Amino acid sequence: MSEKKNVLKDKSFSFAIRIINLYKYLTAAKNEYVLSKQLLRSGTAVGALVRESQNAESKADFIHKLAVAKKECDESLYWIELLFQTDYLLSTEYGIINNEATEI
């Protein structure tokens, strides 16, 4: 039996990978540790919460976990925008990761 495709799970996992790679870049190339750590925390939390929602104990728990995932994604957008506005991210980098977060 094949597992049903979960677009949100796949996109949030890919987003977490992108966030981890961005964190590596920001710390190694730009020596930026504060904002990037905040982004790492919120950006990887999105996928973790989506994954947790699959094992929710109730419908209310499922909704709550996805609502928190949405909040974490919005927080990630904040850090991404802040990194862009302070010249840590180029316009193209910002556009790609901003679009990805917005899709989620």
C-alpha cells in the first residue's frame, strides 16, 4: 500500500533544509549568529510541527499543531525579511526563500 502524498510535509521539510543551509552560510560567510539562530529555530520548527500534527491525539490537537506551525512560518518570514533589509541576504536569495515560506 502506498503512502498518500503530503505536499505540506514535503514542502516544510524542504524549507527546513533550505533554512539549515542558509544558517551554515550566514555563520560561515557572514559571521552572523544572532538572527540566523532565530531563523534556524523557527524555520525548522515548521516542519517538526507539521510532522507532529500527523500523530495528533484529536482534531483540536491537529488544528493547534498546524496553527503553531503557521506562527513559526510567519516568524521565519520576519527573520528572513530582517536579514534581507540588513544586507545579509541578496534580493534573489530573499525572493526564493520568501516565496517558499509564503507557499507553506
